Amino acid sequence: MERDIWKRLVAALNRLEPTRLRNAVYTDREILAVFFWAVLHDRPISWACRRSNWPMQAWRRRLPDQSTMSRRLRRPEIPVLLRRVLSLVQEDGVDATMLAIIDGKALELSAHTRDPDARTGRGVCGYAKGYKLHVLIDDGWRILAWRVRPLNEAECLVAQDLLRDAARWSSPGLAPHTVMLADASYDSNRLHLRAATLGVQMIAPRRKPHLGLASNRTHHPSRLLSVRITEGDGAAARMMWIHRERDGIERYFGTLASSGTGLDHLPTWVRRLHRCERWVGAKLIIHAARTRHRRSIAA
């Protein structure tokens, strides 16, 4: 499995332009290849910079040293390249989705961590310190957008950025009249407005459905429709369908954490937000390659 995943990653990297900095020895895709090798094996980048840790058939080219990797991975072009590789691994050209699901996964750190970017927020079993992975996927587990933010940032605010990223980066992206399912933490007039401007109808139950809607404020029509769907006549049957479809992202997070190359924790050498974003992005790409490989076998 690991060999097949690596072949898919290399195939995607080979489709990138071989760009490099002026007077640089290594191209961006060579830097990313070394980075992916480290993430694939859950090892520090310095481990991947040693030739003894590479089979000859996996990579025959020269390897950069750790200082070069650290300097090159800090470039602002790297997040853009990671999104491009993810898009290539997920096979562009598929039909635009009509059903999207959004949720977050807490990435908790130890309570005594000194990471200055980590924040305290609601984690798995209470309050914790760390980060949170925010993901927008379709019903086929194709990632439309993702972000890593400190644990204290509200999901409904980060979701607005995810929708903007999906419209900008995802191909083919969100189709008109797409339905986006979310839990009660995403119930926000501003998020409904952002989704409606992109032609997306968000359905999210209210946190306290037994309370009436506040009459001293204006509610977006999209939110009023969501309330009628989740609380109106026939809501029980519709909520059963919504919960069944929303379970898709829970299964996605489950396989992401439990697979051999998945994301079940942040290693001790992954601290600070910029490192966490790169590491999680690479894990999502590896998981997407693993999913595509398993489906190709099943087909």
C-alpha cells in the first residue's frame, strides 16, 4: 500500500511545473517530495534528508539538507503547491458536487506545551490546547477546502473562509444549488449569507430549537429555510436523512485517524501554526491518494 501511495504522489508531483528559485539547486517539487517522504513515514524532515532512509527505487536524485528544507518550506508558494497536489491526486475533471459536508477535528497538544500559536478551546472531551482541522468535503470524500486554525476560533467564522477557498481553489468546486450540511455550531446568519452568495443552501440545526427566533434582528432567508427544514412539518424524517449523510464526515475523520498513514495526532516536532498547516496538508494529500488507490482496486 505504501509503495502504491508513493507512486501516486510522485505522479502528481511530476505534473507540477519544475519551478525553482534563482540560483537554487532543487526544484519545488523535489522539496515537496522529500517532505512527503517524511510525512508518509511519520518522521522528522531531517530523517528524510538522509540517503540511508530512501530505497534507491523510490528516489534516485540527490537530497537537500535539513536547513535547505526548512528555508524552502517557509516560502508562501508552498501552501498553493500543496493545494495543487491535492487537486491532482483527487483527479480533476469530476462533476461538481451537489452535496457538501463541513466539520472540524480537534488536534490537541499536551497541557504543558509552550507552542505560542496554540490556543485553548473546546476539544474532544472538554477544553484543551491545540489546533483544529476544518474540512469541507463532498459526499465522495473529495476535499473541497481545508484550513488549520487555533482551537479557540469559532467554526462558523472559519467556515466562511472554507467556502471562499472552495470557490477559488477547488475544481470543479461547488455546483449551483449545492446543499451543505453542518451541525449546530455553524448556525450563523453571516455564514448563511456567505453560502447563499455562492449558490449554496446550508442546513444546520439551531443550538436551542425550543427557543423562538429573535424578533429584534433580521434573519437571512437561507437560515429561515434551514429552520423550516429542521423544525417544520416532517422534520423528523428529514433529520434522519441529514444525520445519515452527515455521518459521512465522521467516517472520513475516523479513517483519517485510524489508517496507517493517517492523522491521529500531531508529532512532537510539529509545532507552530505554519508547520502544523504543512504537516496536516500533506497528511490529507496522502489520505486522498490512499482512498483513490483503494477505490481503483475495488473497481
